Amino acid sequence: MTPRSLIAGIGGYLPERVLDNDALAAAYNLDTTDDWIVERTGIRRRHLAAEGETASAMGAAAARAALDRAGLTPADVDLVIVATTTPDSAFPSTAVRVQGHLGITRGFGFDIAAACTGFVYGLGLADSLIRSGQARCALVIGSEIYSRILDWTDRGTCVLFGDGAGAVVLTATDDPAETRGILSTHLHSDGRHGEILKIEGGAGSTGGTGLLRMAGKEVFRHAVSKLAAVVDEALAANGLGHGDVRWLVPHQANLRIIEAMGRKLKLPPDRVVVTVDKHANTSAASIPLALAEADAAGKLQRGDLIVMEAIGGGLTWGAALARF
Ligand code: UT7
């Protein structure tokens, strides 16, 4: 009997400092307006990490909240996956640092660099490792501090992102009658489009600023068509249709993309979880943060079909279907 992965708990962490659009413009002397940002993106404010705060510490905080919600402790965890493109260091990996913060001494952990799609990739990997019997209790964490890789002189990108972390605990079940849990994940990448959304330089390169660069319109052009296709691929793989979806929990990059996806799935707006207004784009953290917020608000009910989708640098994109 192949085990399946149940969503046992969800948690989030947001740094204390909050800047609305006007405060951001003033703090960084940006030639922008609240009206432009809200109209083009739906973003109204974002949380920014404090000096010295790290992706591993934020991820550990989100993980603690998710474990509490699951009624589990760090001693139960045998796999930690952190999706991040703003790791504390190339190594030790952020996941192993999270183990350290939580006092986890068994099992294994590693990071995934798939930019904004990282959490969906992480769910896919954790689910595969649970199904193959290599793990029984996995923390899948998205944790990002994009404020450290933004060019604060580039108004076209620096207004779009925020910092934060979200985590999901997956536990294995061997019950053949169980129909909940991760149904499937569908992962894609296409390296031809690497230049339209990237970090310039990195630990192993010579030169480069280490800052994020994005051709926003180009990314936008790929987003809706690729996301719609991968969601349909996920539903079809499970013999499900648009009418079966209870919640769309999309990557939170731009309200216009999120609303377009809601319309494609013919979902009423109140079935689409939106946090981009309050969190901005937190990259790999945005889906687990949105899940945590929906769960804390009591929206997610046992058995609800949840669709998660994301697109990001690479290009990478993907979708996951889960029954809560
Ligand atoms: O998370 C990974 C996935 N990322 C995404 O999905 C992002 C996808 N892209 C987008 O969300 C949108 O393309 C943006 C929000 C980034 C930009 O919106 P847009 O409607 O595509 O605007 P644009 O880049 O074409 O810029 C329009 C104008 C330009 O001025 P001109 O050339 O028309 O005179 C920009 O210089 O808006 C200007 N502009 C700004 N104005 C005020 C760009 N940024 C700002 C700003 N404030 N912050």
C-alpha cells in the first residue's frame, strides 16, 4: 500500500515591520504613487524583515506554528524542505538551519531554488518522498527575504515584493480509505526564459549585483496562459473539473493575474484566497502564507478541494491539488 500525504497543519510568520505604499515611497525616495501600485498590482502594503532576521529563523517560526496546529512537535519531523531563493547561505542549507533552530536531529533536509514556484515544487518532492516511504512527517516551508535582493532604485520591481514565511506539515497515512491529502503535483520549467526574471549573479558567478531583475510585462504574458494550462492539467489528471474546486490558493504576485485565474476557473471571488494586498509578493512563501491565513480564518473545511498554482523565475511553474 502506497502511503499518501495529509496536510496536518499550516502556519505562517510575518516580520513585524509593515510599510504601506506611501511609507515605502517615502522611505526609499521612490517616484511612484499608491494609486499606481494598487491599480497595477493590488498591493497596498508589505512586511519587511528586520536587520539580522534570516530566512531560516522566519521559516522555523512558521514551522512551529504549523506543528502546533497539527498537534505535533519537532521530534516528529523526519524531512525538512525549504523553498527559498534568499537562503541564509549557500550552505549549510536553510533547511538544515531550520532543523537546528527547531532541535531536529534525525531525518534530512534540503533547499529548493525554484523562485516563486518553490513551494509547489517542495510539496511535490515531499509528497514523492512520503509516497516512496523515505519520510513520514515532512515540513514544507517557503521563506523569503526579497528586501535584501531588491534594487531600491528600480521602482518597477522594488514596490512588488515583501518578506515572510509559511509552512505546511505533511504526514503519511496508510489508510486505504483516506481520500484527503495531496492528490498530485505538476511541475514545469523552461530555461529559455531565464533572462526575464532573475537574480543577477550569485555565489558561484563572477560579477553581477546579486539583485533581482524582471521584465514584468514579459512575465505577465507567460503567467496567465501557463497557469491556466497547468491547473487544467492537474484537474484532468484527477478526473476533476472546474466545478469541483472549492479554493484557489494562487501565488500572490499580482491581483490582476489572480483575478484572471479565478475567472478562468469560474470561481466566485470569495473562493479565491487573496493576500497580495497585505503581503505583496513573498515569492515561495506566498502560497503557504495564504493557506495559513485561510486556515486561521476558518475557511478551509475537511475535504475541501484546494488548487495551488505558481509561476516564477526560471521560468518555473506548477500546480498542486490537495483535499484538506
Ligand atoms: O512572482 C513572479 C511572477 N511575477 C509576476 O507575475 C509579475 C508579472 N508582471 C506584473 O505584475 C506587471 O507587469 C507589473 C506590475 C510588474 C508592471 O505592470 P505593467 O502594467 O506591466 O506596467 P509596465 O511595466 O508596462 O509599466 C508601465 C509604466 C511605465 O512607464 P511608461 O514607459 O509607460 O512611461 C513604467 O515606467 O509604468 C511605469 N512604472 C511605474 N510608475 C509608477 C513602473 N513601475 C512604476 C511604479 N510607479 N512603481
